Amino acid sequence: MTKDPYGQFADMMSSAMKGHTRQMASGLGGVLGTVTASGVKLDDFKHEIQDYLLAELPGMPESGGFKPGDRVLAIRVNGGSDIVVLCKVVGADG
């Protein structure tokens, strides 16, 4: 019994597309991080990021008002090549 080469090709392409989709989707959504003296360290990335963007939100100082040690919420944009820090995150108890 011979294997269907078209079926094998379709299975291979389906598997590759699922892998690419999973990889692309993993970079979406918010991620927590910590402000450092010279950048931000995301919880899911081992290197500090020094070149990041700050969201300009009403009522927030232009500098973002963050200091080293602050926990922040960030998102990846432009296919994950840019990081935008949205806001400071605090515990429910303040």
C-alpha cells in the first residue's frame, strides 16, 4: 500500500501553519514586567529592554512616572518588535 503524497504534503503544510500561528499568537496580549534603572524587564523575556514606548494616557505624567522596581503592564506591537508600557500595576490592597 503506497502513501498518498498529496495527503502527506497537506499534513506537513497544516502542521507548519499551526506552528507559525501558535508562534505569532504567543506574542500577542499583555505581559507583566518590572521597571529597571535603565529599561524594563518583561516576565517572559530574559533580557532587559531599553528601547520601549510609553502609552500617553490622560492624567499620567509624560514620563510615565515609573521608578525602578515598579510593576507594569506592557503589550507587544508591530509583530513583537516594539514594546509599549501601558500602566503601573499594583496589588489589590493598594
